Amino acid sequence: MRGIDTQVRKLRRRVFKEIANLAYHSKDLINDVEALPYKIVDYDEPEYRESVYRERAIIRERIRLAMGMSLRPENVPVHATQGMEETNITEKYYEPPLMQVIPSACNACPENRYAVTDKCMGCIAHPCREVCPRDAISMINGKSVIDQEKCIKCGKCKSVCPYDAISHQVRPCAAACGVGAIKNDRLNRAVIDNDVCVSCGMCMVSCPFGAIADKSQIFQLIRALQSGKKIIAQVAPAFVGQFGPQVTPAIFKAALKELGFAEVYETAIGADMGAMAEAKHYVEQVASKKQPFSLTSCCPSWSVLAKKFFPETMDKISNELTPMVATARIIKEEHPDAGVVFIGPCASKKLEASRRTVRSDVDFVITFEELAGMFEAKGIELSGIDTDEVMEDATSAGRGYGVAGGVASAIEECIQEYYPDVDVHIEHAESLSECKKILMLAKAGKKNGCLIEGMACPGGCIAGAGTNIAIPQAAKELAEFKKKALKKLPDKEQ
């Protein structure tokens, strides 16, 4: 579903827009929030569920999450606006859990089920029945039928059907989760095991019912902008193309200033710093065999995965600041009175920003999807902006961090340029399941001498949970953005 403008995406965008509208214009916040479900679901006949009442109930929970609040418990009477005053502030960090399943929105999809579809031809051979080890398949009215009580989900029937008439149904959110964090409640609805979850957001973008959502800071960010405090934006390199093919980096920068941001920096500045530092670390530690391998650290979900599931690799994770934090510190050195917002494609950056060690550096994190809601609420048409702004902060190497393999590639290029006598071996993995595989190999000593990059999202940052466009298009736009950098590599002294 990635890159398709589905009804789920439109609904999410609508909620972000309306929350931004409240922040910009509401004079009676409590009553306006109460009225918002009726404004969004303003019809009499249900469009998506069995009733408009359920649709409005789900919208109420989306509103709470979009305002940074938690879902209400199902078994305790809690008003929809409870906690509103605590959230109507200029500073509010994400309170765990970041990712939440809206119970009333979950469809309780089958976890793992084989079913015969209407493509069954009722063939004489019946290979599906012959290979079933539990006699779970019988013929009824000339068609194959699977007894779900007997079925052991081995998949043999599907593999031998000549008509591809047997479907393997899996829960989309669980299939997208590489760490097995999706569990069931007593009603077979999905729930997230927060002890396992690494907040990558792949479950959220894979749920066709939009039942999973993360918390947002757009309301608090707008409040901070309204307070008169200087707020400076840093933007991840994956922003290119996210707001339309005609929106150049210069136009995007001008649009952010029109929203009220005092200045705009490229997060790739911090990536440049990290690439040089990690190149030096590889040369001094891995190439010299003082350390068997090294792991990059810019993807928070990858780092959390390593720490949770492979604690013996913790000392191999780079100690260098992530690009987000490194750039934030540069901004705060130059503008000590300013707040910093990271604007990017990533849900797990919200997780990173909630850490106490990062809070003093990064005040807000919003995604491209959330930012689009702010632009809509403010009535800013990006394609119509005429500007002489420029965005020339970073090198091609730093901008390349936005795509899978780009981090390791940037470090490799720095090593080849500044340490030409050192051989470098790089590996990269994308998706949490592949990240787990490569960490297992590293743990077993199969990746000694390697610099290993891990990305939770298949495709890298351009495939993050908060992006607006299809992954192939995003990759193409980023490649063009890299080419336009004034420099290829950061200076060695960085």
C-alpha cells in the first residue's frame, strides 16, 4: 500500500489538518475538540464501518493520539477531552507507548490461516488433500474445504495447488513487524508488546484498517511557534519529492519559514560529521582488529533492536551522535535561545527524541505526513511559492543517508578518500527481520572486519512510516538531490 493515496492515508491527513486547525484558530479548545468527530464524520450513513457511531468513536481516539495523548481505556469512563489542558502547552515529550492499536478500529484479522478461494476447480487429482498431513481437507459440493480445527498451517496444500486456489492469510501488521511485537487480546484484536516493539512504524503503515497510530507533537509545535519562541527546523534528506514534484529544496525551505520557522538546516550536516567520525573509528578499531565489527547508529529502531535482542553487540554500536542529534547541537550552539524541530520520514526518531539524553537537544519531532497537515491548515500552497532561498548545507555523502545502504556507502567513500591504504568491508540490511539475520551472523563471527549498517524500514529512511510518496519515486528524488550537492565528501577535519 506504500505510496498509494488510500482512504486510510486521507483520513490520517485529515485528522492532522484538523488538529493543526485547532491549534491555529480555536478559541474554545474543549468544545471544538468535542465537535471535531462530527465535523470529520459529517454524514448519516457509514462509509467504512457498520455505523457512524463507531467511525466517530475511532476518530476520537485518533484525535487524542494526534494531540499527543494516550488512548482511553475501554473499561473505564474517560472523557474524550480528559488530559487536554496538560497537552495544550508548548512542550510535551512523547509518553510511552508511542505506537498504539486503536481497539475499536482493529478488524481482528486472521493471524495465520489457509483458506480455499473460489478459484478451486474441484479437480480429480485433489493434490491438496493428498499432501495434507492431518486430513484437514475434504471435498464438499465438488470443492476443497479446509477444516481449520485440524489444519496445522504447514502450507503444503497451497504449494501443490495447480490453480493457486488456496490463499495464505496473515495479519498485515504482524507480517510487517520484524520483531514479533504484535500479539492478540482476548477478542483476537492486535495489541503491541511494548517490551519488544522498537517503534519503526511498519505495522502502522501496513494496517489496511488504519487501526495503528503513533502520537504526534504538531499541536505543541504550533503552540511553540505561536508563543514567539524562536523555532529552527532541521530536515532529513528524504524530504525531497515528498510535497510534490515541483517543490524544490528552496521552495520547501521558504514554505517552512512561511509556517513560522526562524531558519532551516539540513540534517545531512550531522550525517557528514558522523560519516567522517565513523570512518575514523573503522580505521582505528575494526581495520586494526581491535574490534571485530562495527554497527552504525543513525536508525534508532536498528539500535534498539541490537540492544534488546543482541545485547552482546551493544559495545559495537557507534558512539557517534546520530545526524538528528549532531545537527541539533550545532543549531543550539549557534542559536542557544532556540527550540529545534526535526522534520523527517521516521516514527522511531520520536522514540529517540523521548530519551532523556536527547531531550535538551531536540524539542520536537514531526513527520512529513504531519507537516503536510500543517501546510494544509495554514493554507500554504507550496507549488506557488516564488523564492530566492537556497539549501546548500551538506555534501552528497551526508544526503545519501536517506536511502538504504547510504550510510555505509558514505563511510566507505570517506575511508577510500582519506585512508586509501585501508580495505573496507561493508554490509547493510534493511527491514528488521533482515537486521536480525545479519546481527546473528555478526554474533557468530561471520561478519568480522565489517562495517554493518542496519535500517528498520525496507528502502531506508525514504520508506519511513511518515512519508508521503512511493518508495521508488523517493529514491529517484534523493539521487537527484545528492547530485546537486556542492561537495561530494565532508572535510577530514570534521
